[in-house]
Amino acid sequence: MSIFAGGYAGQILYVNLSDRSVTKKSLTRELALKYIGGRGFSSRILWEELPPHLDPFSPENVLILAAGPLCGTPAPSASRLIVAAKSPMTGGIGDASSGGYFAPELKYAGFDAIVFKGRSPEPVYLWVEDGKAELRSAKRLWGRKIHETSELLKEEIGDEDIHICAIGPGGENRVRYACVVTDEEGVNGRTGVGAVMGSKNLKAVAVRGSMDVRIADPKRFKEGIDAYRETLSGEVWTEVLRRLGTPNLVEHRQRLGIWGAKNFQRATIDEWRNISGEAFREKFLLKVMGCMGCVVRCRRYSAIKEGPFAPIYTKGPEYDTINPLGAKPYITDPAVILRAHHLCDEYGIDEQTAGSSIAMAMELYERGILKKDQVDGVELVFGNGEALLHFIEKIPYRQGFGDLLAEGTKIMGERLNVPYYAIHVKGLEVDASDPRSLPTRALTYAVATRGSCHLRGFPYIDEFIKPEEAQAFFGTAAVSDLKALEGKGKMVAWSENWITVANLLGLCVFAWYRSRSFPMLIKRGLEIANELYIAATGLPMTGQGLYECGERVYNVEKLFNLREGFGRESDYPPDRFFQEAMPDGPGKGSKLRREDYDLLLDEYYEARGWDKKTGVPMPEKLKALGLP
């Protein structure tokens, strides 16, 4: 019987793959109140249970699947699953998030999280149903792609409605950026969690549940839901996402000139309209979909019905498909991008790192650093869609030059002795956009605890906050000036803690962080979210308390990375952003100035309560957060 009045299932499942033991542990009130759920649970468990300097592919690494307390409730967009482990991409904290239905189903099956330890001597999958779990042979699943794996599992279990987390050949062959795919649609894409899953000989986790997620105060909870929905009503971002999905950002990136095309050698794309949200909607969209409880419905389901790649039916694409598989290798044929996207999902590899690695190789080839005989005899130049597809097929099996591409750009740079062309932070490639003309984004990407990430913070506040709001909240009106640096370190630190709260609760950030005003961010993200948490769980909490939970988790992740050897030098953007100016577009001539970035980082560390020279949290900060 759970000690919680609602929200939590009250159990964490521990699976030792080495000796096949499965045990249940009760979720403690202390863990729930200090770390909330999702990324909070996973980060705390990793920090507590892993020794320093552990090989990410060691059996001692743990793999965690964690849901938030709002997952499985009617809370809007409460569908996010966190998959976490020590990252084989960075050697630091690793986690990835996906939507869909798996996280709610895990709660219906009676668990808030699953923690895997050890390594199975042979391929297995875990079957979880209504508070029970058992390991089963996955020998006939090994080597299968994602769709076939799902079909075989449904056939074996005899239930079309099960929910599945699985790896493809990329994870089996320890491609460093292999991902975990949920229900063939949601992708836990970054940091290589699928490679860790493969190293454990764990092919899949299948879940079915019929248990309730109780609500402590149904009336208060319904009022919170209504208030949350009201904040999304009329939001321009919500309507645009529903119509075009995240590919709506294509026009935005072109307008600002921040594509990062050709491995960050170009800021704009001549034929960008070919790969716009409108183009994908017109040519390929079959239907609009949403994750469980979603009021935004940004998911796409698309099809290629004619041409050399037909027929293909696939979810997506996302903007983070178009950027790495379009902009970076400079591919403007939307059918090639959609085909590449489908292959990445089927093989279970992160398309951001796959596209970045191939783009880096294209630049090295065009510069004469890589020769044709080193790249399987392929004409590996920007714009060559056949080359892109060729290597996406080779990477999952580590065949030919695909074996090096399977390592990601950091290791590619080290082995080829050209680290300058590897555009990454802490081993994770820069995603989303080129930040040279927008230093606040550069800071956000660089200080992110999992490696470069545009979703670890919210650096866009300076685009819409009013001067008087900036003065009142951050102590300077300069935060409302897009080009100013003053106050931006404090702004980024605040936004990271605030965004983390969504990751703890299980809420999708697309419904969380886009708003028409700064006060609305606080209202939706702290005040209403706090109401939902209290009403669901019955536990005492405040908006400030939730925010401090986000801050606590961010500090735990920082402590984990410090233990692995990441100091201040790890919180800097790639050298190219300091040495080369943007060559075209509105930001032409822009590059980061090291002295400016030093000041930004100093201010960020000060706002966080970390030592400016080392980035180590100060004793008084740790004490305030209840950390040792």
C-alpha cells in the first residue's frame, strides 16, 4: 500500500540483469519531496549509486526509466519519460526525454521508476504488468529494427495495447549515440542511453497496467487543470505548433540566420522553403497527433507515397530532424530528410549526432583532410543525399567508415587529430541553432549539464520580457535587451531551474515554456504547476519549493560532472564560435568574444552560488539545498 495519497505509484522496481533478480522498493517521502520525480529521481540515483570514473559500458552503470508524479493523471501534456545513465557520449550525467504513452502506462503498472543494474549474459526483455515483472528471452528480437521488435513483442505477449521501450541495431552495437524508442514514435534521443541499454543486453521493456493513479484532491486538481488549459488558450505558439509542429522553426532560423548549416560554416540556406514546415505539411503530412493528455498536439504522422523512397510511413519530422539531417549536411530535398529520419528511428540512433558526425566528415572531406579511400569510396560532399543515406545505413552496424561515425564528433576529432571541427560541448553536439550572434544561447548550450542542449534552459526570455519586469525580477532592465550581456547569466540560471521543474513533474516543455508574457511563465510553470502537484499528491509544497527542487537537481548533476573531471573549462562553447565570424545572414560578422563570455559565465556562476574559478558549488549553497 502506497504511503502517498495520490500522484505516485509508490514503488521503484530494481532489476539486476546479472543474476536476474527483480525487487521492489518503496518510494520514500523524502525522495519525493526533494526530487519530485522523473529527472530528479534519475539524477539522484546516478549520483548515489555510481562510483567515479566508471566506464559507461561497465555492467556497474545503471539505466533508469523514470516518470513524474503527474504522469498518468489528466494533467495536460503530462507524458514525459526520462531514460538516464552515465553517458557514453560525455562521460557525465546522461538523460533523454520522450513523450507518448509509456510513462503513464508505467504508473498504471504500479511503478514510478525502473532501475537496471548489471549485464545479462544473453539478450532479454523485461515484461511489467500490474505490479509484477519478469525477464524473458529476447534472442529472437536481437538484431531486429524498432518496428519489427514491437510487432514481435505484441505477438508474443498477445496484446496489441502494450507499451514498449526498445533499442535497435544501433544500441545493440553500442553506437555511442544510440537512443531508446518508445512505441515506435517517442525517442529518448540524446546522450547515448540506448548504447548503455544495449551494453546490458537489454532489448526492450514492455509494460501493461490497469491500476489507478489516484488524485488526493480531485476538485482542486480539476481547478488546476482548467487554469493550466486557460493559460494555453489563444497562445500563438500553441496554434502554430498544432498546425506545423516544430518545423515551424525553420522560417525563424532562416530569418535570424542561425542555422549552423554545413557544420556551422553557413548561417542561412538558399532553398530553405523546400524544407519548411509548410513544405512538409503540404507534401507529406497525413495527420496531426498528440501525446497522452496533450492540448498542443505538435506531433506529425507523415508518408512518402511516391518517388524512389516510397512507401514510407513515419512519425515526424521535427525541427531537430531538419536541422541535423538537412541544414548541417546541407540537404534541401525533403524526401531525403524524411527517409533519413525514418532510418534513424528504425535503427535506433540519435539523428542529431548522426547528422552532425556526417556533416563534420563532409567538411573534412571537402578540406582534403579525409580522402576518398577513407570514406568507403563515397563522394562525401555537402548536399549529397545519397552519401547521407549511405552512412546512416552503415553507422548502426559499424561498417566501414560508419564505425568511426558511430563514435560521434568528439572522438572523431580526437582520432583524426582535428578537434577544431568537432562542434560539441562536453562531447554532445551543438543542436538547434548557431549561437554566435546570440551569446545568451551560447551560454545556455555550454553550461547544460548533459552537454550542449537547447532544452536545459530557456534563453529566449530576453526576446519578450518587459524592461520593468526584468528590473524587478533580475535586478536590471538590460535583460530585456537582446544584445545586452548584463543580467543574462542570472537569467539563464533561473531558467534552468525553472525548466527542470517540468522534467521532474513529467510535463512537456512545449506546453510549459512558451508564453506571451514573463508573468505567465511564472503563473503556469510554478504557481499552477504547484497546485497540480499538491492536489495530485496531497504533499505540502510551494511554488518556491518546486523551484528549489529544480535547483537541487541541477546542482546534483553538476556535482556528478565535477566528480567526473568537468571543470570550468567544460562550460565553454566550441572554439569555432570564438575564432570564426558568421559568414552570412543577419548576424554576418558576429562571433563570440572570449572576454564577454568570461563575464557571462562569471555572472552565471555567481547566480548559482558556484565558485567562479572552478564551478564548484559553494558550501553555503549545498547546505541551503540540503546536499552533502
